[in-house]
Amino acid sequence: MTYQLHIVPPAFVDRAWKDGAHQLARACATSGGEITGEQLKLLLSRGERCLMRIDRDGQAVGWAVTRIDQLPNVRVLHVCELVAPGGHWIGCFDLLADMARASGCSEMRCSAGPAQARLYQRHLPWQPLYTTMRIEI
């Protein structure tokens, strides 16, 4: 099994959406309505976030959206949305980490609900930083 990450240039986001990236709309639901699938597609088309296709042995098995955050004390590759059913995200973790290091990042972060967090921590040593909570007023 060989995994590869293919960065989708902004000009090809619409084509990728038709080829399966539309599944990322489900991942947007974990943000509690912060962003919709169509809004994500717009951000990707503008080049404000990076769309990647996850391939295993030449077949698309998932999609990821990342951004680079330059924080005051650390540069971070943030995995914003991820759809890779069947554990394919584990197979591409080292590739994402290599990409992060090549971009000058010393840390990776992700957004996850409680169930996702447990799954991620079962396979890799992810450490929680803080919990984001909200209340509608």
C-alpha cells in the first residue's frame, strides 16, 4: 500500500468537487455550522485553503483541507477538514507531517469532535490544547 497526497490547485477545485471532494461537506458539519460545504469550496477556489486528494495505490481514498497558521511563537499546519474513511488518514499522516515540515511548520493541529479526538488519540499521540465551546445568544 502506497499513499500519496496530491495538492489540487485552486483552478481545479470544481473538477475535484465533482470527483469526490464534495464529501468534505460532511466534515464541515463537525464545526457546528461554522462553515458549509459550499463556503469551503469557495475558500478553496480562492486559494485561501489547500485541497489535497489522498490516494492509495493510484485510487482516491480521501480528501483533506489544510491551512498554515503563523502564530506568534509557532508555525502550524492545521488540518481543517478531513474525509478518509477506513483509516486512510493514518496511512497519510507521515506524508502530512513531511509536508508540514517542508512548509516550515514545527507542529500540526486539527479540529475534532469528542469521538474523532478519541479515535485520533488511539492511533497517534495527539494532545488536546483547549476546547472551543459556544452558546447562542
